[in-house]
Amino acid sequence: MALLNPDSVSRELRRFRVAVGYFTRIPMGTISGFSDSDLDHASQYLPWIGLGIGVIVAGVFWFSTLWLPQPAAAVLAVVAGLLLTGCFHEDGLADVCDGFGGGFAPADKLRIMKDSRIGTYGATALWVVLSLRTAILAFLDPVLGVVLLVVAHALSRIAPLVLIYLLDYVQDAEASRAKPVAQGVPSRGLLVGLAVVVPLGLWQLQLTVVAALILVVAVFLLARLCVHQIGGYTGDYLGFSQQISEVLIYLSASGLWLST
């Protein structure tokens, strides 16, 4: 079969390494044979990388609750996620909030988003998102917190993958060279990313279904907002979409827990 062809396996392993090296701070060394299209294909592994990050962060949270007060464990879990990703998605959240909050025309918003300095809107958004994540983990049942971390980190990363598949990329060539961004994903790649729902559903069906439904609504609204504000997605907007989706999953899960 073509999928078992040594060249195909080698190519997919290279793309997976590209994805890990691009979306996390885990060193992958030199990747031979890299091409620009590898980043487009590497995006299909983003939800699976999120699954791995979620497992690590959940482990930090669980072991920390054995020795520390749960609020402290929640802080350490959030910090572990930030260290693993190098605040990759949080940077996009701050930039988009600064751009959308401070700009009027699409060109103004894109210009502000490219500014490396953080503004009031971005700082406030970071504070709100990090506070919500920490507070929810601090007061949830620890076992549910572990499950939620794994599910949220994996499923929230479906949002940027779907936006890449559905929308057009909007950014200038200079910005693209400075910070490469996936500019498309094939249908097969989208299915590879969506497949992360299968193991999660087999493990925790109820929470996965709730999170998936929230994600569908979130992606629809995020896509409309993106097109309305700037006409398409940027790398920063992909990070923004992941952060918003993750927080919405936390909120929905905690609301479900409190209502039962």
C-alpha cells in the first residue's frame, strides 16, 4: 500500500517532526529535505501535538495536586503548557486583540498585529484567558481537571486547522518570510487532524461530545469574525482561535460539572 511505502513513511515522519519543532519548544534537530509545503502538511498533526501537550500538562497537574494545594497545581499546569509551546498561541491572542481593538480598517489591524509590542487590549486578553484557565483548574474535581486538560489541548487545536482549510491566508510577503505560516491544508490532512476525536471519544465520550459541539460553534463564529475583520486568517489569528476555543471548552466543561 502507498501509505506503507518507505518514502511515504519517511515523508510523514519529517512532517511530524516539522510540526513538533514549529508548534512547540521541543528540539527536533536538523530536518533534512525540508520544503515550504511541509509546513502546510505538518499542520495536520497540530491536534495530535495538542494531545501530547495535554497529557504532559495533565501529568504535571495531577502530580502537583499530590503535594501542593490545588490552586498551586493549576498554576504549574498552565505554566507547563506555556513552557512547552513557548507561548506560541498566546502571542497570537495578544496580537489579534491589539489589532482588532486598536485598528479600524483591515490594513490598520494587520499593521498593529505585526507590531511586536504588546498593547492594552492584548495584555488584558492574556490576563483574562490565563486567569480563567487557572481558576477553573483550581476548583474543578482533580480527576476532571486531568481529563479536561487532555481534551481541551487536543480539540482546541482543531480550530486553527479548520480555519486554514476553509479560509484564505492574508498577510504580506515580508511577514510570511519572517514567520512562516501554513497557507493551506489538503482534505486528507484535515481528516488526519480530526481523527484525534476518535481516541478521545473512546476514552471520555461525554466530555468529548460536549467539547466537540462547543468547538463547532466556536469555529463557525471565529471564521465569520476573521473574514469580517481582515478578510482571511493570519498566523496570529490561528493562535487566537486556539486560545478562544480552549477557554470555551474549559468553561463548558466546568458548567456541565457544576450542573450535575
